[in-house]
Amino acid sequence: MRILLTGRGGQVGWELERLLPALGEVVATDRAALDLAGAGIPEVVSRVKPTLIVNAAAYTAVDKAETEKDAAMRVNGIAPGILAEEAKRLGALLVHYSTDYVFDGEKQAPYVEDDAPNPLGAYGASKLEGERRIRASGCRHLIVRTSWVYGARGRNFFLTMRNARQPLRVVDDQRGVPTSSRFLAEHTVSLIDKKVEGLLHLVPSGSTTWYGFARQILGEKSAITPIRSSEYQTAARRPANSVLDNRKAQALLGGALPDWRSVLAAVR
Ligand SMILES: NC(=O)c1ccc[n+]([C@@H]2O[C@H](COP(=O)([O-])OP(=O)(O)OC[C@H]3O[C@@H](n4cnc5c(N)ncnc54)[C@H](OP(=O)(O)O)[C@@H]3O)[C@@H](O)[C@H]2O)c1
């Protein structure tokens, strides 16, 4: 397999660059080598001639996207469509990541793959457009929706909490599933190996709130006060419930996926 990876410096991209060589020869790119906001995508793909494209790059600044809608749409909406057209032309598989923020959070149970998306903000809307364009291209694809990504490197809630001065106030009325970048990369490789295609929710089992996540990171004795979203103003609205149902992924991977707490324990 000849693999083109985008976003090598991102949380997930960094892990993938270390795991994808198990599947073939990897050409890993950063923004300088392949700018998803630019016009050079077809030229780079033509040069690399991949049989697999893994798109780990994205515009991930959820709040900033509200004032930079065009930039978010270019990278998250339009670029995946161009990668998909190129994959189609080459007969390559496109693996792409999407988000729990395609949902509005009104559902009272975990979201399954078939639930209707309805993003609350510009980031979610741009990611949903990326999904739509990939499907419309007719290329072979695997779209992996995930949530609350963190790891030992990068910008994420886990490191923010670990480096923050207590006492802390953390939102307790948004529920989701923390997912480590390593977990995501490892299972992505397994899914590719098993030739899984389509749309899939990939997160550990269980769920929590940001407050519950913070407590698990810092310990029961930490000084954290649970607050409501209304007490912590952000530019983008976030879904109250964005728990993704991982049963389809469990069936395809042939076993139970670990609880988010044990995934977190492996990151420390
Ligand atoms: N983070 C989360 O909580 C979360 C939740 C759900 C889904 N996801 C999805 O999971 C995937 C991986 O996210 P992540 O957390 O690994 O993101 P990340 O750590 O923010 O990394 C994103 C990467 O994309 C690159 N990038 C941004 N704009 C680019 C451009 N115009 N051209 C080329 N590269 C560009 C960044 O490069 P620079 O360093 O140069 O900016 C960075 O390497 C994304 O599809 C994201 O939407 C993430």
C-alpha cells in the first residue's frame, strides 16, 4: 500500500504517522507540503499516487470557526471533496475524520450513524459538508466520527487540565466520550486492515461530562466546581449530548471497546 497522510503534526496525525507503516509506505505531509486551503491538492496526490489517503488534517478551532467560516469550510468542507475526487480517479480508499459536533445534542440517547445531523456551529457545519462531499464523489471511503480528542501532545482538554492552576470551574452539562488520539489511530489501522468502509462512530465505551473528565484526570481530591454552560460563554454553541454509540465499531472490530477511563489511564 502507498499511503498519503495529511496533518502529520496534529494529535491524530502524529500517532498515525507512527502506526500506518504497518500497512505500507507512508508519505506524511504537513501544511507546508500539502495545504488543504490551497489549490495544490490534485498536484500532490498525482505526484504521490497513493492507494490510501488518510486525512487527519482539519480546521479544529471550534470557537474561532464562528468568525472564520470560510477558512473552516475550505479545509473541512471543500478540501475533503477534492481529496475524494482524487481518490476516485486513482481507485484509492479515503479515510477521513468527522465529529460529534455534527449533531445538535437534543437526542436523549447515544447517537448512531443513521441519526440525522444538525450542527449547532460553523465547525460542525463545515465537517458535515466534508462528509457530504466525500459521499457524493462516489470514492471508496471510510468516514470515522469521533469526539473529545486528547493525548499526551497537542492542544487538548487533558493537557489544559493537567497544566491548570486549581481551583477550577468546569462545565457539567455537556456529555460526550473522551477519545485518545492513540486509541483512534490504533483502531483506524485495524479498520483499514479489515477493509471496513462507510460511516462509523469510533469512541471508547461509556460517557461523561467535561467536569467528570476533569475529575478523572486530576483525581477525586482536586478542587473543581461543576458549572453550567451558561456560566462559561463561548463563541460556538456545543451540543448538550454528543455521546456517539460505538456498537457498529465494536461489531466490526470484533470485540468490546474499552471504557474511556481505561483509555485515559493508558495515556498518563
Ligand atoms: N480534537 C477534537 O476534539 C476532535 C473531535 C472530533 C473530531 N475531530 C477530528 O479529528 C481529526 C483530527 O483532529 P486532531 O485533534 O488531531 O486535530 P489537530 O490536533 O488540531 O490537528 C489538525 C492538523 O491539521 C493541520 N491543518 C490545519 N489546517 C491545515 C491546512 N490548511 N492544510 C494542511 N493541514 C492543516 C494542522 O496543522 P498546523 O499545526 O499547521 O495548524 C494540524 O496538524 C480532525 O478531522 C478533527 O475534525 C477532532
